[in-house]
Amino acid sequence: MVDERVVRVYRYERSKNGRFEKFSQGRWQYSDRFERAVQDPEFVDISEEEANKLIREFALNFVLETNPSAWPSHCLIPYPVAFDSQIDKLGQALRLANTDPDKGRNIVKSIDSEEMKRWFIDVALKSGAWRAKYSGVSGLDVKNSRQRKVISQKRLEALFERDKWRCRYCGIRIAGNRKHFNKFAKFISMPELVSGRTDESRHGLYLMLMASYDHVKPHSEGGSNDDSNLVTSCWSCQFGKYKYSLKELGLQNPFEREPEALGDWCGLTL
Ligand SMILES: [Zn+2]
């Protein structure tokens, strides 16, 4: 039987729209493997671990390939365009949170959490290391984990506001931070949206739409804790970068692009 996760990624390859279309041109070398994966039962009789590895290799190879000059410079890896319609659904649920929370909850439950989770864990989190590997950045030279000063909730919200509630790197609409998620989950009585202590046990929306802040110039390199050095960042972009600098990963300074609002999206503010 074909691992449903393999099929899921296979569908990415087949998708003909949006960002994936852009990145699919001339990059079909992996489709033969997946034709086989669908048709040849022996080929797909693989362990969960191997399937995970295949998916990671496939997605990273498919979207990024191994040529640094072809990589996007605004973010590590573009998130799947299909997530936008899932976030639209979250927006619908949010509008119903006060008046019809049950309906709101049902809408959130119809969102494909698993697909978002798999993308986050298998692809997004590995994208920085992938870029570092193929751009020849030494693994020995990475910085030590830096000390992050906690910034206040008020300041954080002002930062999200300034950045139009979108990640300054990949542009994904962000929900807010833990406080925003908790409040919304309470409103629609959906504790599973915020439960879980590990990535595997967390909801896909939580992983993909959680926002934090990122120091554009790292603290360890003298970067300040001022707003002029902080940008809103989704977890994918923040943790995907790992300990590498923007330059090491071939990323543009996000301050060179103005944040743009997307509709009336302002996160999970109630
Ligand atoms: Zn992002």
C-alpha cells in the first residue's frame, strides 16, 4: 500500500498552480520515482522512517533543488500555496467565534492539520540546513544559540501590527502568539488546537501560524533588541534558519521589502 504521506507529497508535485507551478518547471526528475511509488507495491513497502526521508528529500529537492542561484531570496522555502485557502477557513471561523462558535470549531476541524504539520516538520524545519549544505556553508562555523530577551506582549502585538500580521520572510498570514491561540481555542472550545508539547503532537495550524520575532542581525553579532532589528517571523522561517545568518543562507534583508496587508487579516484577534 502506498504510504498516504508519499501520495500527499506526490500531489504537490502534480499541483499545477501557484508557487509550485513556478518551481516545477524543468524539475521532474523525481516524478519517475513517484510514478513507481504509486504503481509498484514493492517499491513503496518501506518503513515509516524511509518514507519520511523520501518525503523530505523529495520536497526539498522538488522545491529548492540544489542550485543556490535558483533559490528564492525572500524566504528559505515558499510554503505550499494550498495553505492559503486553509488560512481563509480559519478567518471564517474567527468571524464566527463570537456568534456561532460551534460552527467556527467545525470549520477549524475541516482544516488539514496533518498536511501542515508534515510540511512544518519534514520540510520547513529542514530547509535552512538544506540550503547551508548545498551552498557550502561550514557546519562548524555556526553560532551558538543566542540569548533572547523576552519582549512584552504589548510590544509583540505592535510588531505584528506593523508587519500586517504576516511573516516578514515567507509572507504567510500569522495567527499571533500562544496567547492569541489560547483565547481563540477557548472561544470555540477546541483545546486540541493548543495542546501538545512536541511538534508531532501539536496542531498543524499551531505549528505553521505561530508567530515570533526574529533578530535580523543576530544578537551574537551585535544586533540590537530594538524594533528596527526585529521582524515578525513564523516558526518555519525562524527555526528553519537554525543558527545560520541570512547571508549564509542567501537570504535578503526583510527590511528591504515593505510589509503588505492581505485583505483585512489581523491574526487571531478577537
Ligand atoms: Zn515565514
